[in-house]
Amino acid sequence: MTAPSDNSPPPLPMLFGRAVAAIHCVGVAGMGLGPLAIYLARLGFEVSGEDDHMSGVMHAQLERAGIALTPTGGLPGRCDLVACSSAVRDGHPSVGAARGRGIHVVRRGELLAEIARGKKLVAICGSHGKTTTTALLVTALRRAGFPAGYVLGGLFDDDATPPADAAGSDWLVAEIDESDGTIENFSPEITVAGNLDWDHPDHYREPAAIEAAFAGIFGRTRGTVLLGANAFAGGARLRQPLRESIVTFGPGADFDFRVENESPADGRQALALGGRFPIATATVRALGAFNAANAAAALAAAHLMGAPLAPDLLAAFPGVRRRQSVLLANSELTVIEDYAHHPAEISALLASLRARIGGKGRLIVVFQPHRHSRTARFKADFAAALALADRVSLIDVYPAGEPPQEGGHTIDVYRELRRAAPALPVVYCNGKTDVMLAVLARSVTPGDWVAFVGAGDIDRRAREWLVLADEYRRVANRWATIAVALRGSVSVETKVRHEEPLAPRTTMRAGGAARIYAEPAGETDLRALLREARARALDVFLLGRGSNLIVPDEGVDGLVISLAHPAWQAFEPRGDGGIWAGAGVRLKNLCGLAAKAGLGGFEFLDGIPGNLGGALRMNAGAMGAWTFDVVERVRLMTRDGEVREVPRAELHTGYRHCAELRDGGIALGALLRPSAARPAEDIARQLDAYRDKRRESQPREPSAGCIFKNPEGAAAGRLIDECGLKGECVGGAEVSAVHANFIVNRGGATATDIIELARIVRVRVAEKTGVTLEPEVILYGKEWREVL
């Protein structure tokens, strides 16, 4: 028998008591299974894999390792074992095909544990920081020239360093995931646990269960357990039975390996080391106290393995993708993306970023919760962690294959945030991530830091947003240029503003900004604005007191004109008993002035929170009367700048509209005809009666008035009430308990909340009554058909 040559590859290890040559990995693009597949290929196994969500970076690493990639369900003909990521369910076609062929199917953790049986395993475990600590240890060992195989649970931030390598050594460094219970299969030589928090409530129903899992791996560790300072309450109990094998690291004299982080510079921080460390200082290319702790864990583990330590082992640490990855950094904006998905991780991340920002800018966080079960259990903790930000935007939960769970949705985090930090600006667009990204793109200011945080696909969202934000900056520059041109076309008395917030100018107190906002000082300036807008093909929108409209969160792309200048607020009684009133007169003021003059018939307008121009456009009504009941003629301007005076008889009015004003005409004012001269005290009594009626029947919270028109022969509010929708909420928007046809802003509601709630109401009423309600309020700058 011929002996194998020295150049022959080492024999493949037996796996699960059988000879295995070809392994197929289902979910191979995942950060757990992908690196393990590369490690298996480096050992000499024939490895193939498939994934529905293949990333470009992982794809390149897999191809570089010689792993054959197949389409979904493409189980190769030659296959001895199938390994699945934790996200793969039993119904997957390749899993079914493997079982049909009698091929053994295992989870990622089970296969890693089997491979590690013949190795001196350094198991990096704990609730947070596992990937970074593993990457730091691998970096230190490679720099020190100490041979060790490794399996990372992520990707290095440089393409040159693979996420796994075999190295031909008895040592194996691997990140051990506790999430699915496979941690119980490992018996390490050294175990490193930087911190221990309750997580994965889908698998560990209570803290004691995850505590038992960590206690188990500590007890099975043959050598040293290296334990960090940040342990949960059970940490002391875990140490007790393992007193001799426990070694600790952290800041202060009580720890075996002592570390203090010093002032950072150029993306690095110096570490002062003490205790059992054989060196006094080290430099790590990573910032923050938690990264100082991770570096201390890595250096201590390297020392326990027998690697020679030096101060510069971590000075060129390449970092880990999705761990404080800097996507953009310039003088105006810094954008990072981080994998943090547990409240403790988020708190540590935001505290670190806050320290780096100082007082120089805002910290804006975009958070995507990961898994419904985790969200349901920790929503209050998430809210407390996110409250460290200056502004928060929320994205819908990334389920990672989980079914929806009561209390485990992003709306639940939103509600907790509104309770915990009512003054904190929070944006949640309820399924409309594109809208949220647009709102965020328009809200950033120079000096802001934007952190995209979460373990789902938020990295993709972050890159989408960078493209959108860049496009928005170009568009914003164009609008700024137009604003300058418009200012040059009008008198100095006319206000022209760029990116003017509209929420404060509406009764609903929600919505985004106008690209350009103008308050013309008279007819000449109004005509000039209209002609400039026409020449530049700008959309023009009229804004009264904002009482019957909803401004979308993304704002209004066009020129918003408000007749708020004093020039439009004339009130002139005429000798024939008529009143000339400008379009900018508030209806409440109109009623008061008319009452003082002893002119009745306008009392029904008193409680409508608008101005005369808006009332004319909508033919506003209340108490059984309508605006055009008291109109004799209207002065209007066409979009071409032509001024006309149109008698009431020539105007086409109806329920909630005036065709001439709806289709482009702008009301400048109107000649009003009171019903009769009456004693002022009689008019005052009528006003008081109407006000009392409104107080009893309409909510006091911010609203836009009645949301839906009354269908013929019915009342929208009654239909909504009969469907049990009073009190229905989306975010800060609520169907009023006082009047069901009002949606009120309970505080912090976004326009998207309001629109979504209107959609829900409309769908429920249609389902239960067969009546399709039509909106009465205006969706400013958009059409309702786009969102309902």
C-alpha cells in the first residue's frame, strides 16, 4: 500500500458519524452560514449553496472560495449533507428534496459544532459584539503570525480578508450564536463572553432560560472562561460554580485583564492595559467604550491562546461591515449604518455617536426593528434607547421569517416613544418607507449625523436614501434658485421663502414643507408670481388657514401662495348694506365685525377655522347654511393673471365646491349680502348658541374638520360610529370619540398616520355598509386616488 505524499490534502473529517464529501448550504448568503461554507471549502469539502437574497459582497466571497451557487431549489445531484441557516423553514424546496433523497439536514450551529469537535475551539459568545470581537481576535492573531482557523459571523470591511479560513491549525476561533439553541452543542477550549443580556424571546421565554444556555457552555469549557464586565444579573450566579476557570476583563482594579480607553484620534483610540496583560498600551482602529471592551476581550483571548502581544496588533483593524460603517462623511453630513438590533446595543451605539458629535449637530436615527417577537418584548426598552436621538424615523419590522405578533409591530414602538419622549420628533410612515425616506431627505441640515440602525435590510435602505438625498440636494438647489428669481419679480413687501414648513399653517398641525411659499402684498405681486410660475411650469397651490386640508409628510412640490398679507384682509361695509371682504379675512373675524355693525346672517361661519377665500372655494357650510347663501359677487384672478368680477348667478356652486375657484380661479374677495340688519345683542346670542353646539359636537384637538363628505341620504359620522371606529388609532392620529367624522392629532401624528387612518376607516365602512365614503378634506398637492 502506497503512503500518501506530503503534498496530499488532509483527509476530510467524518461528520455526524458518516463520510461526507459534498455539502449543500441553503441560505448561503447569510452572515452565519456563508462564512461557514467558506471554511468548509477551505477544509477541502465540495461545497455548493443557494439563497433567495444574495448580496454582491457575499457573492464575491463565495465565488472566490470556489463555492458553486445554484438557483433556489437547485439541490445538486452530488450531495451528502444539507446545512440550513436559521432563517430557512422546513417547507423550503431543497430541504424537502434532501429529505426525499434520505440526505441528512442540519442547522448551521449543529454543523459548526460538529466541525469544531476535533479542534481547540475559542468560542466567542454573548448577547452583543460577538462579530466585532471575533474579527478583532482574528486580526490580532493574523498580525501576530499565530496560526488559527476562524469562522466569522459577518464580513470584514475590506474585501481582501475572507470571513473564514482553515489555516491548518488545531485552533479554531468561531462566533457562537445562541439564538436557536445550538449553543448547547459546543464544548470549547476557551469561551469569551463580553456581555450577557436577555434576547431572542422567541426561543428563550424568560431570562433564566438564556442564562441556563450560557451557564451550559461555560460548564462545558475545558479551559478558561473569559467574562466581560457587562453581564446581566445572573452573571454572579454563573461565575459561582466555575470560580477557578473564570477570568474577567473590564475597566477598574477588580478585573484580571484591565482596560481603560483614552482620547480618540483619527478613527483610533489608545487603550491603557493592566493586570494580566503583558503589555501596557494598545491601539485599536475602532471608537467607543464598547469597542475598547471588545478589543480587550480579543487581546486577552489571544494571550490565553499563547499568541505574542504587541501594541499595534489592532491598529490596522479593518472593521466589520454593518458595524458603524461610514457610508458618507463630509463637512455637511455624516451617514453611518449599524447592525444594532437589541436595546442595549442601540444605547451603546447612540451614546458613542453622541460623544463623537458633541454639540456640533443633530443625531438622527432611522431604526428598523428585527423580528416581531423581539419587538413585542422589548418595545419599551427600544423607546428608551432611541430617546437618546434628536429625531427618530421608524421602518416596519423586518420579520426574518416570523409571523406577525400582537404588540410586535413598529407602530407599537412608535407609541412607546410617544409616551416615553413626547417632545422627540418621531416619523413613522406605516408601510410607506419611500415616503419616510423622502421626508428624511428633506429634513437634514448641515452638521447632521444620520444613523441607519437594524439587522434587517436597512443597509439597503440606507444606500437608497443616500441616492435620494443626493438627488434631493440637486432639486433643492434648483428650488432655491427659483425662489431667488421669484423674489426678484415682486415687491419687497411680499414674502418668498424656500422650504417653508406648512404644518404650523394648518389646523391639523402635520405635514411637510412647501418647496416655495409666498405671501403676495397685493394683486400686482400675485399676478407676477402666477406669471413666473407659468413661465417655469410650476404647480401653484393656494393656502388659506389650512383648515380643510392635509399636507403630505413629503411636502408640496410647487409654489404655495397664501393671502395672509394685511392687503387681503379688508372689511368694508357699503352704504347699500353690503360688505366687501378680502379673501384673507378670517371667518371668525368676519362674523365679529359684522356683529358689531349689526349685520346678521354670517353667524354660521363663526366656528369654521378658515378664511373667506377658502370658504368660497369650498362653499363651506355649517348649521344648515352655505357660504354662497350670503355672496353677491366674487372678485377672482385666473392663473393667467386676469382679474374678473363674477356675479353669484354666474358661478357654479354645489356641495363643498365652487367650480370656477376649484378649477384654477383665485378668490381675491367678495361682496357679501347680510340677511338683515339686527341688534348686535341678538347676533351675539346666536353666535353663542352656535359655539355651544360646536363645543358639544366637535373635538377640541387639532383636526382638519370633517374628513369625509356626507353620502346622499346619510351622515358620514354616523356610519363611521356604527362601524365601531371611534377611538381607532394609527400613530398619533385618532378617530375622534366626540365626532366620528373627525380625525384628530393626539400629538405627534404624521400626515401618513392620518392618511392611513382615513384609508382604514373608508375600507371598514365600505365592508360593513356598502357605502364608499369620499374625502371632503383636500390632500394638498396630491390626489386621494393615489393613496386610498
